[in-house]
Amino acid sequence: MTSTQSRSSANAMPNPGPSILGLSHLGITVRDIPAAQRFWTSVMGFVTLFDGDELSMIFDPSSKLAIGLTNQQGQVAGAFDERRVGLDHLGLAVADVATLHEWEQRLTELDVPHSSVTTSDAGHHLNLRAPDNFPIELFVLTDDGAANLGIIPGAGPVAGTHPVPAPAPDS
């Protein structure tokens, strides 16, 4: 597929169906719930809604994102591997590059291994790993990156704020 074909495919709107309002929550399987909970609260700034032996629910008040941490009744083996079928990584939108650099400084201060801030055609990235090798990408979608994805630029650099163009009316 050429880049022109992939861009035109991104611009094609599917037949509209029932709407999705956004991400409700994310469930992550972990080996050690207390270790994962400590990471998400002390490093990423989430708060604990409830915790238990087999499930903990954490929440980020600024993004309204809830994450359930489960150990699948103690049946978890091995560490996360994005090279297997399933989730590749969790991408979390941040407001701007300055905020991305604030995250870089925070991670350095907390001795959390992470990449430097890098730039791609779509935006700016900072990568780190949660317990169990779970990959997280902190990301700023630029207006040019939004336009390349068929999203209307100009509404700000955060992925969730770029509106998708309305489909053309049928002729």
C-alpha cells in the first residue's frame, strides 16, 4: 500500500453506527498488584479507587482514565512482551512538548528508566516501562501529525482534542 493509499483510507469514514464516547477504562494484567499500584500512583500520579487481592482500580483525575490492575486470580506468568499478539503499548496524550519535558525530568528524579524525548512525523514521544515490562508512551500529537492521519489540525496538540472531519454527504 502506498502512502497515498494509506492516507486516503484514513480519511474514509465508515458507515456511522452507535457512537463511542471515549476510553472507559483499561485493564492490565500484572504479576504483582502492589508493585504495579505503587508505580502508577507514585510515578504516574494516579490515585487508588480501591484495591484487593486480585484487583486494584486506579484513576487519573486529570484525564479521567481508570485502569484496573488484575493478577487473574494469581495465575499470571512471565512479563509483558509487545511482540506477541495483543496490546503493543499504552499511549497517553500530554498537552505539549514542555509537559513532555516535565515528565522526562520527573522520571529522571524518580530513577525510572525512560527514553529521551524524540520526534517523529506524528509528534513527540517519551517511552518508559511499568512493572512487568509494560510499555508506556507519553505522546504529543502535532497538528502536522494530525493532518497526516486525516484529523483536523488546529484544535491543539493533544490527541483527544483533534476533531475528525465529518464524512461527505452521499450524492
